[in-house]
Amino acid sequence: MTMQKDSNKSLSILVNQTAEHNWLRLEEVWSEGLAQLTPAQQHELKTVLGLSDYVAAQLCRHPEWINRLFAGELSLIERKNFDLELHEVLSSATTEEMAKASLRRFRNYQMVRLAWRDFLDYASLEASLLDLSALAEALVICARDWLYKDMCAQYGTPMDKEGNAQPLLILGMGKLGGRELNFSSDIDLIFTFPEHGETVGGRRSLDNQQFFIRMGQRLVNLLDQVTVDGFVFRVDMRLRPYGESGPLVVSFSGLEDYYQEQGRDWERYAMVKARALGPWSHFSDELHSLLRPFVYRRYIDFSAIESLRKMKQLIAQEVRRRHLTDNIKLGAGGIREVEFVVQSFQLIRGGREPALRQQSLFGAIDTLYSLGQFEYLAVDELKHSYLLLRRVENLLQAIDDKQTQTLPNNPLDWARLCHVLDMANEVDLRTHIEAAMSKIHRHFKATVGGEEGEEKAEHWTAQLWHVQDIDDAVALLAEQQIDDDKLCPMLSSWRETVTKRSIGPRGRETLDKLMPRLLEELINQQSPSAAFEPVSKVLEQILTRTTYLELLCENPGARQQLVSLCCASPWIAAQLAKFPMLLDELIDPSQLYDTTSIDDYPSELRQYMLRVPEDDMEQQMEALRQFKLSQQLKIAAADVTGVLPVMQVSDHLTFLAEAIIEQVVMQAWQQVSVRHGVPAHLEGSDTGFAVVGYGKLGGIELGYGSDLDLVFLCENKADNSQTNGERPIEVGHFYLKLAQRILHLFSTRTTSGELYEVDMRLRPSGASGLMVSEIERFGEYQANEAWTWEHQALVRSRFVFGDNSLAVKFSRIRAAILEKPRDKTELQKAVREMRQKMRDHLLKASDGMFDLKQSPGGIADIEFIAQYLVLANAHEYPELTIWSDNVRIFGVLAELELLPMMSAQHLTQTYCLLRDENHRLTLQQKAGLLPVLEVEEHAERVLNIYRAVLE
């Protein structure tokens, strides 16, 4: 029997105490077995019990594994046997529950075996990673094959048009694709199938895509669900086309179309590691051939470096935002930077050098050396440093089967690592880790770069910051011909306040470096003291967050933007002070003012959410808020600098909100369906649920800080129908829970505030009505019970998310209601009275001031004119029901000659002017009021049209 390399290494006191404790636990369940072990075996067993809580827990549950392990299973691993053994084990499973249990027990035994080998040096790191990857692949493929057989028996075999059976192909991404999986990693997968068609030989035929979607859902559940035996692997499907909102499985042609038309840089980067799992076939060849042109360009592609640099900045930003310290994967010089260095060369040169088109990082490094792209020293440093970090990562995870890349926060785990890695103590190991990370970061900067230098010469502003006497400071300003008598007292007072704050030596040192550089920016402003005031408020919020002080210190672009945006808009200054993580957005001015294109908000949000673990609800909620805040800042920055006109500001804010609504609904659906399943009547990825936007959201006219007027709809439910999960509930109750979860995700306050305030009062029967209305009942209510003001609201309503079938039904109902013939006199009276009631209740402007929304001739009057004219004329002119926004409604009214062209133009211009002013005042943190004299002429003309139309 092969023993550990050094069975005489003594354990530290802490590890020994843990070993003794776990030995006693094992003795309680297996004392006879322990007594029969040889002294050498007892010593080895005790060592591993001290080093890994996971191994100890599993062996206490399954002590019978110990003899099997000592009978030769530790010394040698035949990777191909994983697949053979597991197929045999699963052949006797007749139900999904039996398959789940078999998969989890097999996994747990093999993971104990691999952890033992790793902790006691039976195998090299590369061999360990290959073993883990082979095990994961076997578990995924055997589960797939068992399910395929089970589903074909139920639905028949999926065929193409020529009658060839169609398999489910699984792309392993990330470290699984590269055969470098760590001990407790989750696995990123993409499911696909070759050709469309339908199943043959079952009780009823199914479309191939529906078959594979159902199979995919069951496969994820088979692997991911936590049972009494634990789970097989956490499965992450978010790298598939369109992320969570895309179908779970797409055909080869769907995959090809997506990557050719919409594939992003980060998806190219991810696809470098993509590998079809399981036995190779002509389908595997076909799949890799269609992906290759997307990943590897025919030319030498230096654009990849800029993309990787941006991705690394995003990771650095994430590390700051999540307060990650001691992270050996994402931190500077971490594992991810090695991957970036190697994959940047693969992306740049892989189109010309077929040898670089491989998933293994170790193999790619060797190829780069043989191609002369890396010096021997670089290869040696990168490899050895990477191996150390990956070994530490693997051991960290094998201690308790936890997915972590953070160095220990307790002496026991440090002692465990030091024992395995032959280090004297924590300081010794930290020194080695830091040296490795320093080397990696040096190579990363040389390859990918992305950090700006800063001139070191001291500027006179350094004296200004440090000078204690105000008279000396005033003299210094006078010397530089700066005329601002408020700056010195303000600076002196602020410095005094700061000295009383405990910000630590590193924070103090960084602030002393930052302030002279910041003062250089401030003195270039028209009024330095006026600029200093909002900037100082932002600084006050980050004094104890040294990483943000360093960010401003090291990035001249970020300092410039901080000063110019704070001067341009108190609202932006307040946002930056309240949410310092927004400072990350200032680093690259070209990015800051490059607002996301209207259609790209959903895909940008999906990419952003990939950085957050799928099962971490708190982090998911925080990420949604951070995305909204950062995108809103970009819109505001483009707004105050005149890059975006008012109509586009509202478009951007509205489509941003829609992307977030989609993500929130998908998250809520996921959370509720995990527990209760989904309504049994649903097909594929349908939800039977929809969100309708009213008010500003419906009219595509959201402003900064607007709330969302929402109404939730669902398909009509069969009586007493239930969900199909382990804890089934009545379908109506399911949709109620879904709505409550959606509202919870919107309204919960995290460190980044509330997502949106949601107003549900426009639903049928208002606050006393059901939270989710069946679509048919919604139509009946609108036809028979709704008031005129509710029909006015319906004019500005719009379908914003949900199943296509519900979109069609909602559209028909809305059109039918708006096209009802109405008595114009009665309608005029009802609309006028509602407008007067609003004015009495909401108009609070003092004499001489004009309330942009509520004053006579303001925004509300213009909206009421549009709503009245639609309701009065849509029965004759159905095209009036197409649009929900006022500007396009006025355009249609003018085309139909229901409103004189001049009147329509004036209403449109005034409406845009008043909304523009409203945006501007919001960004200045002022109420929506202007002196009457400034808008009198416009308001008077609106009032004349209002009277002509409604009186």
C-alpha cells in the first residue's frame, strides 16, 4: 500500500486537538474497525481527520469507506472508471429519487477519496484537478444519460427530419471545461442540441426543444438540489444565450445565431474554456466548429486586451464593493489575473495559431512558451505562483467542502494549510502567497495593463493642504492669483474635522496624497470654494473606506469627473456621497458618458448579475441596486453635459427600469418555484405571468427617482389547480406569493437603498383588489366596473414583461376598452372634474410660482388633453390606441386632423420643455417649480387648447 509522502510530519497542537475530537466521534460509531487498522493506518487516518472537517463528517456517516480506501483506493485513481462505475450504479435506479441518492453517495465517497489524497500528498496538484474534473464530468454525463433514457421512455426519442436521434450536448465552461476544477467549485454549463424536430415513439410527440428544456430542468434539479445526502454540484446556467431570461436549451443554429449577432467580449472570453462533455462524437466536432469563428478571429486581435482590461476593472470594482480582503482569486495578483494573461494571448493569436485553441491553462502556457510568446522566466514564475494559489484554494475548499477563495480568518485553518504545504507558520505562508501574487500582478500589468501612472513632483497645492495658518494659505492663493476668499476657511475647517475622525494610518497617508491632487482640480473651477463644498461631502463618506480614497488618488480621470459632476449637479453629488461605490464609474470618462444603448440594458444587467452567486439572495438584491445606481449615474452625467436630450433621458430611465423588472420577476419566480414548483399547466419556460406599466413607466416618461406604477396579470386558472413542486400550493396562492416576493425585492432597503418604490393602486379595485388579476377578470373589470379615470390611466398603460400570449390578450383588452364609444359631453365633464380634483388636492405652489406638473397649463393638463382625445375618438380611429406616450399620441391626432397641427406641435414642445425643466431641477435638487413669468406664454397657450378641447 502506498502511504502519504511523509507520514512522520507532526501535527500542530490545534490540528491535533481537532484530530483527537474527530477520532472520538468516529470511535463511537466504528470502534471495532478502528482497532483492526495498523498503527500506520491509524496515524494516517487521524492526520486526515485533523485536516478536513468535511472528510471527518463523511467518514463518521460512512465508516465502512475507510477499509475500502486503505485497500488501494488511495494510491491509484483510474479516471475512466468514474464513468464506468457510475453508469453501473445508476443502471439499477428506477426513480429520480433513487438516481439522486446514488449520484450523491458516489460523489461524496469520491470527494473524500480525492480530498484525502490532496491533504496527504498522494498526487500533484495538476493530477488532483484532473481527477476532480473527470469526476464532475462523469457525474454530469451519467445523470444526463440516465435522464435521457427515462424521458425517451415517456415521450419518445427526439429526432431530426431525417429520423436521426438527437442528443443533449453539454458544454462545460470555466474550470470544468479546462479540466482544472477545484474541490468545491460550482459548474457552469450550457445545454444545446443539434436539430429541431419532434419526438417519435412516445405516448404523445413533443417538439425537440420542449423535450430538451424539460430534460435540462430535471438535470439541473438532479445535480443541484440539496437532499439528506447533500448535492452533486451547484449548477450555474447563466452563461447561456440571454442568461436567465433565455431558454434553458437552444439548438446549434440558435447558438450560432446568438453568438454571431449578439455575442459579447466577455462571452468570447468564457468560450475559450468551453468543451463538449462526455464521449466525443461528430456532434461534438460540429458544435466546436460553429463556436470557433466567434472565439478566435482570423486576424491577430488586439481588441481582446482592452476587453480583458475592462473585465479586470469590473472585478477590482467588485472586490472593493464586496469588501473582499485576502481573496486569492479576485484580488490583485490572484488566480483570475493568470487566467487573464494566458487567455488574452489565446484570444489575440488563437485565430492564427491552432495550437492555442485549447481549454487547459497549463497546456496554453506551455504552447505560448514554445511559440516564443513567453520567456522561460515568465513561464516559470507564472506557473509556480499559479500552482501555489490553486493548491491553497483547493485545500481551503476541501477543509469543509465550501466554495471559498478567501484566506482563513482562524488559526486552526492556517495551521492545517501550513501542515500540508510545509510552512513554519501563518506569516511564512502569507509571505509565500504575497510573493506569488506580486509576481503574477507584475506579469498581468505587463500584458493587460490598465493602471495609470501619476507624476510624483510635488505641486504647490500640497503646501496649501498642509499649511496650518490661514494667513499663510491666503498668501499662497494670492501668489497663484486665485481670488476666492471662502476657500481657505472652508479647507481649514474641513481639515480640522477630518483630524478628529479615526481613519487609520493608511487612510491618513492616502488622504494626504489625494488632497493636493484634488485641490489642483478644484482651483481650476470658476469658484473653487463652491466646488469644494459638494466634493467634501463625498469625501466625508469615504474617509474610512481607504480603497475609495486610493481609487481617487490613482485615477486622474476619476478626480476630474468627481469635481465636474459635483459642480454640475447637486443631485449627482448627493448620489456619490450616499453611494460611494458609484465612484468606480468615474474611472474611465469615455465609459461614463457612453450610455448603454437602449436595447442593451437587459444583456448588460445579465452580465452584471453573473458576478454574483445565484443562490446568494442578499448579494443579488444588492447587485440589482448597484446596477441601477451606476446606470442612472451614467444617464445623469450624459444629461447634465447635454449629451442626451430630454426624450432620450426618459427613454433610458424607462428601459433601465424594464430590464430590472425582468430580472426581479425572474429572481422572484426562481425563489418561489424552488419551494413550490410551478403551475402544472405551464409549458416549457412560460410563466403565465405579466407586468403592465402605467403612468410614467407606461408612457416611457420616467424621471430620476420616479416610482413604478405596476399591475400584475396572470393566465386564467383552472379550478383547484396546483403547482408541481415538493410543497404544492394552489395556483392563485402561487401567483400571490410571486407578487409579494417581487414587491419585497423592489422595496427592501440594502446598503445601496431601495430598488424602486412600487405603486399598485391602479390595479382593479385599487388597494382593496387582488394583487394579481386573471387576464379575463381584468378585461371584465375594465369593461363593466372601471371609472373614467381608470380608462384615462389605461391610455398610458403598456405591457412591459411577460409571456407573449398574455401580451396579445392585454393588447386586445386595452384596445377594446379605449375604442368603446363614449358620450363626449359626459366624458368632458368627467375628465374636467378629475383634473380639478387633482389640482385642489396636489397644487401647492405659492403666488408667482408655477408648479410644472399641477399648475394650469402644466404637464397634467397636457396629459389630460391627450387622454380625453384618445377616449373620445378611438372608436372611430383605432390607431389612437397604438401608443401610450403623449408625444406620439399628439403626432397621430395631428395626422388624423383631430387636433390642429399647430396645437399638436405646441403641446409637444411645451410638454418636452416642462419635462426637461423637471429633469434639470431634479438634478439641481430643487422642487419642480419655476417663476410664472418664465413659462407664462407656454402655459397660456396650453390652457387655451385645454379649454377648446374640454370645455
